[in-house]
Amino acid sequence: MGLRCAACLGVMAAASFSAAIAQAAASGRSNARPELGANVLVFDPSMGAEKIQAEIDRVYAAEQHAEFGKERYALLFMPGEYHVDVPVGFYTEVIGLGATPDAVHIIGNVHADASLPRNNATCTFWRAVEGFSVTPTGRTMQRAVSQAAPFRRMHVKGDVVLNQKGGWASGGWMSDSVVDGNVGSGSQQQWISRNSEWGSWTGANWNMVFVGVPKPPEGEWPQPPYTKVAKTPVVREKPFLTVDAKGKWWVRIPELRKDSAGVTWHGGSTPGRDVAVSSFFIAEAGRDSAEKMNTELAKGKNLLLTPGIYDLDEPIKVMRADTEVMGLGFATLRLVTGTAAISVADVDGVDVSGVLIDAGEKTSPVLMEVGREGSHASHARNPILLHDVFFRDGGAAVGRAKVNLLVNANDTIIDHTWIWRADHGSGVGWTSNVSDNGLVVNGRNVTAYGLFVEHHEQFQVLWKGERGRTYFYQSEIPYDPPDQQSYTSGPGVNGWASYKVAEGVASHEAWGLGIYSVFRHPNVNLTRAIEVPVKPGMRFHHMITVALDDKGEISNVIDDKGGPTKLAPHRVDPKVAEFPEQ
């Protein structure tokens, strides 16, 4: 089906939906809306544009500059057409409730704007749009974002630009989305697009990765720096809320796809199964403890976390196969006693999506653990999925952890994460927000799409499991090692490689890796950005290192290959196309 026909189908579906839900309500068959708390705003076209706009503006006024604020919001749009302007601020998620993106149509603007002066979007974090169509004012939708800014199941009836004119951006993520016109990457330093479609793509900077994209831009790495993987080997799209014509609320669990390209919803809706929202325990921050949530999970409930900050004194324990844990509006799990935030058993089909995990002042050995040490079960037929699960050590307050995300379970899929030891904000310093590693993988056949890991004090990523795969990697190494002695991983080795594959691993493959230095103290260097054993099953494709400040250097890209970064007298951004060399 062509894009134009799909759009027409969506308009007719929205009109049919409005008529059906009105008829259901008149006959008394409409189900009650679930209680989602004060910070979930549910809009219906019958409310009128002026009232809806006032609520949108109220939320944005609170969230526009609230980089480390305490409020969280989800803006939910029932199927239908809206004439509004939607600026998306910090900790704000905008969601369409239709089975297909075309069931919710916003005519106007839905935009993310740079949060720093001079149109600088390098700190435009923690905001999401999902599941609706947009006809943007002036034809172009601005998406000036950096890390932790998901763009999922969207249909843009026009163009998209990924920066704000004259400024920088450092994103980003797009999946299961259609852009009828052009995607202009502008000054974006890096980007991953998975299973998405567009009329055209223009622009590049350091590291642009396209996985399962039917029409990637022309050109080959390194000029322009395009990495293209024709098929997405295995993925299940993020679960999403829908409302049917009788007013009943569901969560659609998309089906597992293998060797896929393009979006899931050309047939009218994303194939999968529906789970009633009534099967979820709906948690509210400040009311529901980890103990209460665990009691409900043990009864067989799924878990929906409404927007807010949840102070946890024990982990949320996910023990049952096929459990859904879904956060709305960047629901934040904050540790207070040095435990993990989430612990997932070695079981099939668990899906955790849409949560931000904040380390606490007391050091946690791990912030999230998937599987137990020694996990051995195969989950190949029904993988464990992590969608838009983000981590933070410091920034909002002092946060400390040894390991942020520990994956022991085989066949786990990480579908977009940002694992960030803060370089600014509160509680920031080499001995304050202490974190050894962002990601440690022990499981076999673990796959990561969109892996952003930054500023941890030892290996950003330590991969010890066999047959791991990473599609897109972005990492700034720590800014703040005070001296070389504090930042040394072994005799004759300066610093800790950003991406480390353990010596005992025989097989690993990665595509599109960008690793950057911003050393703030003199005479601090990193010997190599990527460190791997040289074996027949080890394959790395398209790597770049960049110095973003004039202190120190990254001496090699991967093992002893690539040479050093330089800013003076002439800028050098070393690149390695293939390792080992083909």
C-alpha cells in the first residue's frame, strides 16, 4: 500500500472511530477511562482546540527549562483530528492512542526546541513522541534533540529537521516511522534510524546508522559517514496504548519480527496481541511502594508506572514470563537504599519500556539486572526486550553505582538506551557521582540497537557474552579524570577503553561506533577507544574517534589501529572502516 493510501485509510479510521465511540457512549457501553493520575492529560477532539492548547502550554511552561526538575507528564490524544501547537519539553511524552499513527492527526506543530542558548540542543534530553501523524505548519517538523528522545510510530506529512537553525544537536533515535518528505540531519553529530521510511534523507556529520531502512541515503562510509544494514535481524517494537471504538483501553504487544525492513503499520495497524489495561496494576508515585508493586506482580498483574518519581527501597521484581512493565511520561525510579531498581528473572518475553532509573546517594552494585548470574535459558523464540530504558548517575542529585545495566539473560534485545554518568548538574564530580560501568553483558546472543553510554569511570561497555551485536554506539568518555594515575586500566594502558570485548569472547560484531573525548584536565589520555581480542569471529564496522576539547587525546580507534585524535594544528578525526581489515 502506498503512503498516500495509508494516510487516507487513517483519516477514514479516525472518523469511523469517532462515530463508533459516540454511539457506544450513547448506548452506555463505553468503558470507564483508567485512572492514570493528575500528570496524564487525555485529550479528545470534542474538548476544543482552545482548551487543549491551554493545557499543553501549561505543561510546557513547567517543563521547558526543567532539565533536572521533578515533574513528569504524558499527553495522550484520543483518535481524531487536532489543530494545536505542541512544544515538547523535558520529561514529557506525547502519545497517540490509535491502533495506527494515522488515527490521531495533529495539524500544526509538534516540535522539540533547543534547551540551551544559541539554538544549542546538545542538552535537549528526556522527551518523546509516539503513535500519531503530524501535518506541520510550514511543512517542516523540528526535532532538535539529543539523547533519550524517542521518536516511534510517527507519520510526518511533510519534512523533519533534526536540529535548530544555527545550533548543534547530539541525538538521536527514530524507529517504525514514516516521513513523507525529507529528513534533514543538519548539525546532528550522530543518529540511528531503525525500520523507518522517508522520501529522502540529506546531511551527515560523524556517525549515521540505518538499520532496516528501505531507502537509505546514497553514499558510503566514511564520506558521507553512512552505515547501512539492510535488514533488522530481530526486534519487537515497543508496546503501546490504544483505545478501541467502544472506549476500552488496551496495550498492543507487537509481534516479533526477523530480518525486517520498514514500518509495521502499513496494513492499518501493527500486528501483535492486545492486553487489556485492566490487567495492569497502575502505580502512582508517592502512593505505591516497591513492596506494593511486587505484591501485584506476584498476583499475575502487569505494571504501568504513571508519571512521577518513585523512591524505591527494594527492587521491582519481575519474575513471571511475558510480564509487561510500562512507564509513562519518563516515570523515574530513584534508589534510596543502594539496591537495584528492577530485577528481571531468567524468563521469556519480559518487556520493560519507558522508564528512567536514577542512582541514589548510597552506592548500588547494579541499577537494573536482567537474568541472574549464571543464567542459561534460551529466549530466542521469545526474547526479553528493553525499550527506552534510561539510566542516570548524578545530575539531579548525587548518584552512585558500580554497574548500571547488567544483562545476564541470553537473547535479550536492548532497543534504545542512554546510560549516563552526569557531566553537569548536582552531585557531579570524579569522587561524587561514582560509576564504574554503564553496561555489562554476560548473556549470549544479546543485541543492542541505539546504544548510548557516557562518562563512566571505567569501561563504558564491558561485553563478556558470546555472539553479541551492536547497531550504533555513541559514547563520550569521562570529562573529569583529574590525572592519568586516576584513569589507568593496566600497565602501559592509559584510561579504560569505551567499548571492551573480553579476552575470552570468540564472536562479536558491531556497526557504526563513535567515541569522543572532552578531557577537562591536562595530560590525560586514552590509549584506545575500542579494545577487542583479534579472533576470526570478531568484526567491527565503521568507527570514528573525535576530540571535542584541546586537552588529551584518544591514541587509537581500535586496539592499535587508527592513530590519535588531534585538534591542532589541523583537526584529525581518525576512522577505521573494518577491523580486522578485510
